[in-house]
Amino acid sequence: MDAIIYGCGRLASMLAPQLVQSGYTVTALDSDMSRLDSVVEEPQIKGVLIADPMMHDYLQEAHINSTELFLAISDDELQNALVAQVAKHIYNVPQVVCRLDSPQLQQLYSGLGLEVVGFSILNLFNDIQQAIRLD
């Protein structure tokens, strides 16, 4: 199974090893070499340095056509929304998760078929509901 992580912050550093343990081969994409290096620590994790805005080339290099999971979790929520939509609607990746902190963007992009995560009161409320099993 293949997974792509777009954005190599602290969250990616925690998620990548978990994905590897679950059987995924992970490709991480970032424009910052030091952040990319912080994620690419295991043989099952490949890094792709993004040097220009031609995202399709990097997605192809990351083997998006065979990817089952795409995580857009960079600090730039507008870029996350863009690459997540490309993964979902152009490359037909079965599971796409997009980090958006803005509640308005969360609502908008959830309606477009993306699994949206991020900090908002609504997400915290839903997480607490699930934790205490209130439906």
C-alpha cells in the first residue's frame, strides 16, 4: 500500500512511522529540505523535494497513480486544499485527508468529498463526542 504525505511538519514526523508500521510505503513531499529530512528516517519512507510549483510532476514522481492514501497536512491550508482536490478528483486517490484550520474552509471542502481535519471548535466537539461516545 502506498501513501503520500504533503507537508513535513511535526504531524508528518509522527504519522509517517505509524503508516509504515501499518504496512504503507510512504512518500513525503516538502519544499524545505530540513523538514523533509526529519520525516525520511526509515527505508520505507521516500522524500521528494518540491522546488517549483509544477505539482503534477512531483505527484507523478511520488507514484500518485498507485496511492491509496493522500494526506495534505502542510502549514498552508490553501495549498493543502488545492493538492487534496487534485489527488481526489484528478488522480482518484481513494482516501484523501486535508488539514484545514479555517472552519469556513473545512465546511466548504468537506462538501467536495475531502476528509477534512483541523483545529476548530466543531472538530473538538465532534472529537469529544466520539471519545465519550455521544451520537
